[in-house]
Amino acid sequence: MQIFDSEYFGYKNNELYCEGVSVKSITDALGTPAYIYSKKFFGDKYNEFKDAFKNVNNTLFFATKSNFNLNVIKIFSNLGSGIDVNSGGELFRALKAGFQPDKIIMSGVGKTDEEIKLAIENNILMLKAESLEEIHVIDEIARSLNKTASIAIRVNPDVDAKTHPYISTGLAENKFGISSKEAISIFVEASKLKNIKLAGIDMHIGSQIVSVEPFKEAVEKLAQFVLTLRENGVNVEHLDMGGGVGVRYKDENPFPISQLAEAIVPIVKKLNVDLFFEPGRFLTANAGVLIAKVLYTKQNGNKNFIVVDTAMTDLLRPSIYGAYHHIQPVSLNAERKDIIADIVGPVCESGDFLAKKREISKCKRGDLLSVMSAGAYGMAMASNYNMRRRPPEIIVDGDKYFVVRSRENYEHMLFDEKIML
Ligand SMILES: Cc1ncc(COP(=O)(O)O)c(C=O)c1O
């Protein structure tokens, strides 16, 4: 089987380490399943992105939907990043982690009045509106609060991001943004509203995009809009490219951020606007692994099954997208032969799998497996289905580790539930 090895998660004496800490030493202390993140990864990826775009005024807004652990948010705040929140809950977390309101922007195709109010009351930098109706609601709420709300309008540029249909968002048929046909008239209408400041134009064409071309095509379309808007007397100060930069889960090439910069910067410089980005996965996916223990191994018919103690409740991506996550042993043993097996969890759904027909070295009960590239949309999508406790999250910094969220217990899960009947 293929082994993923990086400076963040690599082997020493056949044992998997995260930076300077042996993964087994963490799970010996805390049990499994457990999410483990490398702090260094977050900083390195943030700096790689910033470096590539250093020749243009730009701000990165970390898309915290990919990972909303308070300490991960704090790491990005310490790096000087902005943050993109997608709900009142994410806004609450961003503020709790110490983000200044003028570094926070809010996305979302269905913001409630309560969320819009919370955003405006907290003076966040900007809300990104996705329909004319929403723009009017923002204007009304801002008026009721005696404030002006800065907005960007998300345009759906009708570009094929060539990614999984569930994470493709920039096609005319998708629910996101306003249609490019109506864009000019909607911007003009929004610019006349008294309690709105129209600050920017926004897009987000999808996630896990592995080539520069769809971004370039979409930015070219948005640039044309900016020029037409100016002819119509409407100015915007920034262009927000959204997120979507892809990562390596299996055999994808590392995304060429510098080529993205080469393609985009000249277009943006001509427009004289600031550039905003909202990367999530790029900053977090390969920062994290999910460690699981083998509970049982068995054969049903000709099929090998490895039943582990993690499940779709901890990492949903394989179940909903058929997403690939590389899985490898925490302790390498060259004497073990490779087999083909389905790696499945304990949840009562056939859709509860981490991998199907996967080549993996033969396992025994008690072995530890590392599910790689699990730092994005992992814990953030975790649930309590089957009354399963969500795993702990650990951040490794050099040769130290921090339990930044402990494993849920059954009392946590009952929270405010009362027997009343
Ligand atoms: C509006 C918006 N911005 C940014 C992102 C982050 O995308 P990614 O994690 O692919 O970078 C998303 C993801 O769904 C999004 O909807």
C-alpha cells in the first residue's frame, strides 16, 4: 500500500508522528477516535498563499466552515488572517476566539434575520448577499438599527469548476448567488439603498478545484462585470474570489498557488480593486488526521471488512461524497501483507464507510489506523447520530500537544434535554 508521509505527519522508526509527537502516545493517553492537527501546517499554508499574492492588495478570510475549533480560529487570527463565517454560530465562535469585527465577513445563501442582525450589531466588515430579496432585508435591518451595512453581492458566474456536483456552486443551476443575467440591475438597485454600502463583488464557484482554469474564467467574467458596473455609475472596491482551492487527498498534484496568482493578479491590477479570498480546505485539510482503532476484522463472503471505532458521525465525507481519504497504519509492519478491504464504522447504515475496496496492510484487533487529510470538513461535520460522542481534537505544536477539545461525554449530549412527560 501507498504511505503518505510529510513533514507534518511522517514516520520515525515505523511510528507515525505529528510534528515531534508520536501519534500513539496521544491516543494512549486520550483514546480513539481522535482528531490530531499540526499547528505548523496551518501557518505554512497561510504564508504560502499570502506570499503568492504579495504583489496585490489582498486579504485572506479563513473559511471557518472547514474547521471551526476555537484554537484553529485563534491560530489564523494570530497569523493576521480575516475570517469568513457562514452562520450566527460561526460568528459567535470567531468573536469568542478574539477576531476583530472588521476582519469578519459573513457568507450564506439563507441567512436568518437574527443572523443578519447579529452581524450588523457587531459591526462586521461585510455581509455577502445572495439575492435581491436578501439585500432589501439587510437594508431594512440596518435601518432599524440605525446603521449602514457593508455588503458584497455574490454573482454566480456560470463556470464549471469540474468538481463533485455536491461541492460545485458556480453553475447557473446551483442555488448560490445571483444570476449573471440579472447582476447589473441588482447591483444598480442595491447601490441606491440608503442603509447599504455596496463594497464588493463576490463569487465562490465550488470546492476541491484542482486547476487554475475555472478560477481564471470566473474572475475574467467578474472583471467584465466590474467594468460594466462602472459604466453604470456603480463602483466596487474589492473582488472576492471565494474559496475552493483543491488539495491532495489521493493523487492530485499540489495546487499551483503561484500559477493562480500569475493568472489572476494582472486581471485584478487593471481593475484597481482589492482581492479577497476565502480558502478553507487548502488551509486545513492536510493539517489533520483522524485516528481510529480496529475493533474487528472479518470476511463476509469473499469480502474483507475492517470494522473501526470511528464512523460517518466523525468523518462524513466518504458517505456523502464518496470522498477518498487515504488510510494507513499508525505503526508500520513490513511483514504484514496487503489485502483489499472495506473499512467501515459501527453505525447502523451501509453508507457508514471510510473506504471501499481499499488496499491496506492486514490489520488485527487493536491496531491503530490513520485517516489522512481529515482536517477540513471532518470534525466540522461531525454529529451525534446513534448517540455517538464526538471525538477530541488535539493540536500538536513541535514536541508538545494540546487537547483543545475533549471527547464529548453522555451528559454533554443530553445538554438541556429534560424528561417532561
Ligand atoms: C462562500 C464560501 N466561501 C469559502 C468556502 C470554502 O471553500 P474551500 O474549503 O473549498 O476553500 C466555501 C465552502 O463551501 C463557501 O461556501
